[in-house]
Amino acid sequence: MVLSRHAHRKDEHLSLAEKFYADQATSQFDQLRFVHQSLPETAVAAVDLTTRLGALTLPVPIMIEAMTGGSPRTGQVNAQLGTIAAQTGMAVASGSQSIALKDAAAVATFTPLRENNPDGIVFANIGAGHTAHQAQAAVDMLAADALELHVNAAQELVMPEGDRDFTGWLDGIGETVALLDVPVIVKEVGFGMARETLEQLRGVGVQYVDLGGRGGTNFIDIENFRRPNKELAYLDGWGQSTVESLLEARAVPDLAVIATGGVRTPLDVAKALALGANVVGTAGQVLHSLIKTDAATTTQRLLDWQAQLKTLMTLLGVTDLAALRQQPLLYAHDLQAYAQQRHLPLK
């Protein structure tokens, strides 16, 4: 089978995401500490992981983040992800469906997310440069419960064949939010969000954001690797980390927040939730596990994460996410300096 240029790029991205995968992330969760208390006075059986993401209720606060789609190989991955989501009760987000709006043959590489997960929570995904009509088509394709509208200017500018004009993104986002009946989640793809960006988004009606912080899959590294001269390596490290982005988001009220980027352990999940995230997403961990093991092992790993999150909450003496957000955190010097320079409150 001869792949289109866009389908070939999807396969290339999948391979490079695994090539650049690292066990250690730079999302700065290691610069946060909980304060241990010796008398938790609760039990694992009492812990409730239910979370609210605006109008949506999720049974667990961990989700499978956007990865792929658009080629036969990536369609097989999406079929596995749909099944894993159904078996774990976790929400799952599609990779960018832009290719499926241009090529009807690519639609079947995305729909297994819903076909294998008929009763679960599925997020559609499209780039911010598309029209509200195209965004609705992406939602309809998956009978999606929400739409991730990704903003990826850094990736596009490093991508050899990427976009170079981002005029009108903000107005387009506002139009999409106004016209769609499902929640519209504006998502960064690994470079984090600043308070100024979040205030701009809230100004056009956005109520949901996926911070997509630095620390996980690095699309600058991936796209620079695809450049003949690989001359933009100095941009490695661009953007705000996931923890820095969470601090930024705490300064902007009335937003439902998904935290993604370099989430490596259930302890990272607990810290992100304590910093105010409603949901915490992971993509690299799931993809790495699928490639190195199989779907059954990956499913069990995600179920283990849920059980371990309950264990951590018990250790902290809390039984729900509202109580977890009240837990004191200790910040390393770098985070204190960042918050001070950005005039961000630390609790």
C-alpha cells in the first residue's frame, strides 16, 4: 500500500515519539513535595477518584491523551487505545483528525477509538486553524463528548512543511466555542501555557484548557530531526514546563484544566491534581508501553496507576480530589523563583 505524504508523516511522528521517549521527564514534578503526615485516619476503600471537567463527569482523573491516526499502522494503535480506554474507564483523546477531513480513506483509522469504546468518553482533535464547520465534522466523526482544539505554533514553525501564518487563530477559536454544542478544550502540544494566553482564551469564551506543558513528547526535537540540517536544536527546552503551566493556570479563574506533559508516575498525577488540575493526561507512557509490551499489559498498568493514586491519597489522608487540592506542597528553589518573577501565587 502506498501511503500519502500526510499518512507517511503520521507514521514518522509515531516512530520518532518513541525514539525520543525518555524515562526521566523535565516537567518539574520532581521539584514538588508533599508534606507527610503519620496519621492519615482514612482507608483506601473510602477514596473516590471521580472528577469534574466542567460539564463532564469522569470516573477517574487520568486520561489517555492525543497520539495518532491517519495511516493503517496508526489506525491499529487507535483500535488498541479504544479498547484500553473501555477497559480502564479512562477518557481518551484522538490524534489530530485534520488528515481525515482531507482524505475520506483516513477516517477509518480514527473511528476505532469510538467503535471499541462505545460508552466511554472520547475527545475529538483538530488544529486551531480550522473552521467551526470542520471542527464539528471532527466531533461527528467520533460521536465525541468534547473537542480538543490544538495550538501548535512551535511545532509548525520547526516542521519542514509546517504552517507559517497563524493569523486569526484566536477569533477562530472563539467562533468554534460559540458554535459547538460540546466542550471545546484548547490544547497545547508540549510547550505549556502562560497566564496571558489563558486570559486571551477566556476572553473569547474558552472554559477548558489542556496545558500541554514541556517535559513529555517534544515536537521541536521531533520536527528538527526531520529537517535536513537539524539546525534548530537550540530550541530544545522551549516553553513552560507542566508544573510552571499549572502555576500560571492558578492565576486565571474559572477554567477547567487538563495537565499533560511528562507525567511519568501516579505521584506526578497526584501533584498535578493538588496544583489544581481537574484531569491529568498521559500519552508517552501509554505509547511506550504499547510498543514495548502489548495492550493487555498496558491496560493493567493504567489500572495499577488508578489503584496507586488511591494509595497515595490514603497516605495523604484525603478521600476526594477537593481535599487533595488543599494539601500543602513544598516547592524547590527554581519553582519559587519562577513564581516570583511571574508574580504567581504559591499556596
